[in-house]
Amino acid sequence: MKAISWIVVSLLVLGVLLAACAAPAPPEEGEAAPSVTGARIQTILDRGKVICGCNAELPGFGYLNPAGDFEGFDVDFCKAIAAAVFGDATAVEYRPLTAAERLPALQTGEIDVLIRNTTWTLTRDAVNEVDWAAVTFYDGQGMMVPVATGWTSLDDMEGATVCSTTGTTTEMNLADAFRSRGLDYTPLLFEKTQDTATAYEEGRCDGQTSDKSQLAALRSAMENPADHVILDVTMSKEPLGPLTAHGDNKWNDVVRWVVWGMMQAEESGVSSANVDQMLSSDDPTVKRLLGVEGEMGSSLGIPNDFVVQIVKQVGNYGEVYNRWLGPDGLNIPRGPNELWTNGGLLYAMAFR
């Protein structure tokens, strides 16, 4: 009888230990609780707005203008997501973030989506537990120097002091580029993009490195833009786009199909000027794109006419590009950011 009692007690203890091992550990203090698939979009719908992490210091991409409004290429994608989900492009709360703040803000659930000149890399994707939705801009790291230096390549910059923003991929790319050429340099790092630009313009460093598009934007805001040149060198691949936190594929699906919807609208010739007329198009792709046929939006948990709302209120991809980065903005040639039908890399997945 005594032996049986010990067996019963042992089994009970073993059961408790197994249960304790199987139970998920509670989140540490300050750590976000694990997300539940599908929960993020419902939270957004209940809240009535999208919280979008963005830049506030980079003209052309993300900038807080003198009137106190956020504007730019990335900001328009925030608006497009709101238009798709709520039918209202103004249903956005913008959260300005530094480069160092941006990923933690996404990981902890402070923001719903990050659209802030963020390069898609393996370590960010895996180690930082974030998911890119799509690429909205293909870029590469460059170098800006004063025209007065006479420099035409990185090989001329032996011993130079180079300004850069910390918490970005530019630090590693810069080190790789100079090391591969056997060049010595001194990095001068700043947390904020504007502080980096100010230090360069004040002559505290001999060059400034960042994505080429960012350098073009910062140069445009200088007192004498013509005094500075962006060297004809590309140090890296920098695919930029919106990203969401790991753990909610449904929300990531919404963001990616907003991007692809804007690209497909341009490819199909649907613009803010003709979207109402295109509702009567006989093209099967256009019919599905605009929600005239099929359940494309419903399958994402948003209205079927989500692309109609995006194009009406924000525009297709080409309209957004031209507004901020093209002829009406920084005048950066589209290059790889052309549609695939025009020799570029932009390729929307199939609306069917």
C-alpha cells in the first residue's frame, strides 16, 4: 500500500513539472506580449486609425512641413493603408521615429506599421523578428562630398571623416567599402538624420553617406545644393519598404496588397483621374483590382473596393512617385523603380 502511495505521489509531481515546462513563460517587464494571428487588424479596426511609424526629417520621403503636416513618398503609403482599411486616407496617426527607435517601436506594438526608409536585410528579418510586406523603393548607398574637394570616387577619400546616422545599415556598408579598397577613414555618427546633415554642411566631416535617395533629399534642403555632389558609386543594395511585426500574417497581407494594388493600378492605367471611368472596364484584371468582380478585399478582411479608395485619395504608384521623388519633387530618375513592363523591378503579384 505504501509503495502504491509513493507511485501516485511521484506521478502527481511529474505531472506538475511537465505542466510547468509546457506553460509559456510570461513576457518580461517592458516586453510586448506575443501577438495573436489576426489580432492586429481587429485592434486597428476597433481603434479607427492606423498608427504609422515614419520619418519627420527627410524631404521627399517623410517630413514634418512648416504647417505641421506629415508629407512624402513613405507618408503616402501610410495614407494608402488607411484609405484601404477605412476608406479614409486621413485615418492615420503618424509616429515620428529615429533610426534607432524604429524597430523597437514595431516590436513592442507601439506602431502598426513602419514605413521609414528601412532596408530589408536577413538579420533584421530574422533576428529582429519583423516582416517586410513589399519593396516600395530600390536604392543603394552613396557618398556626398563638397564639390570643392575635387573628389570623384571613394579612392580619393583616404583619411576622410565621414558622417553617418547610427542604427542603420550604412555603418557596415561604409566599413566594407573602405576596407575593400584599403582606405582609412574616421566615422562620425549621429542618432538623428538632421544632425548628421547639419554636421556635414557645417564642415565637421569630409563626406556624408546614406542611401542615394536620402542624400538627394538632404542636398535639396541645403542652402547651396550645387556646392555638393553625390559620387557615382553605389556601395550596397538597399531595398526599402513597409514592415510589420512577426506574428500577424493577416495584417502583413493587407499592407503588401496595398502596395501591389498601387503598382498594378499604374500598370493597368488606373489613375486618380480616371478611376471612376475604369470601373466599367472590360479588362478582367481591372475588374478584380477595383472590386467590380471577385472578393479580393474580403479575403483580406477589408472592403472589396480598397484599391479604388487608394487611387482616388492617394494615387497609383507612379502618381505618388512623381509627386515626391519624380519631376514634381526631388527629380530622381525612376531607374529600377520603373514597372517591370518598362524595364524596372516593380512587379505586382497577380490579382486573382
